[in-house]
Amino acid sequence: MQSNFQCNLRRICEFLFNRDLVLMKFIKKAKYYLLSRFKKERLEIHLGMSKTDCRIDITIDKAKAQEIKDKGEVDHSSTASMFSQISRALEAAANKTLRHPARLFKFAYKPEGIQDDAGKYNELLTELSKELQSPILPLMISSQNNVLNVGNGRDNWMINPTSTLPAHKHLFRTLGKFSQPKI
């Protein structure tokens, strides 16, 4: 439908303005601005309607996660690492509950009993990032530039194509839930 609109607009411009390219470029920019503004407004309205005030409470067994980290084992069963524990807790959560404007969830560390605050939440996100980039979780692998230590993007990570177990797919879905509020 939009391609027909563009073709008709081009024909009208060519007829009325005798192929005046400056005016055609202006009309294309105006059309893009108007359509993108309309799309953005509609998207913001619908995303605003999906926000919620409720958050999920998660208890993380930090000792269990540290134990598997110290052993250097891979968490194929997705039960021990912190990311896996959070993944299990978010599994039953509706996606709408993850649209809180400030944080995805509330948490407490099991052995320490420490409740989250801004600093602890940021620390947890840092730990989750470290887990994703470690051998504990087989979801991510180093980029070729990182492995070979050449070129740009040496600190980039890629999705591991060999992570095909059902537990891995579940963890990938959780990773998607983490990126959902940012979209």
C-alpha cells in the first residue's frame, strides 16, 4: 500500500513540478517525518498503556551460584547460576509485569538477606553480565576479533550457535525479557 502511495506521489510531483528534484526531496522528507511521527506517537501510547507498577520478588541463592563458579562447571541444567535462578523466577511472569519503568524485579540474596537498592541492583546486573560472558553459561562466545586479538570490537560477544538444549533456549528467552523494556 505504501509503495502505491509513493508511486502516485512521484507521478503527481513529476506532473505538477516538472521533475523539480528539490521539491520532490522536500516532499519525501515531509512524508517521512509525518509518517514516522505518527508511528512514534502510536507506539508510545501503546507502550505507555502496558506499563505496570507491580514487580516480581526474587530470592537469589548467591552461595549456590558462587559454588558452581568456583568449581568452573557449566550450568547446563540452568539451576545454579544467578542468571539461571532469575530465569526460573521470571519464567511464570507475564511479560507485562516486566514493563516497570525503573527495574524489572525486586530481589534479595538468600544467605545474606540483603534487600535490593539502586547500588545492589546495578551490582547484580554487572554480575549477570559477567556470567553471560563466562564459561558458566554457554550462551555467549567471544567474537573472532576477541579470540584473535585483532581489529575493532574485541570486547564483543556473540550468541553461541551450539547452545541448543531446551534449558539454553529458556535462558535465551529470559535474555529477551531483559531486553524487552528497552525496546
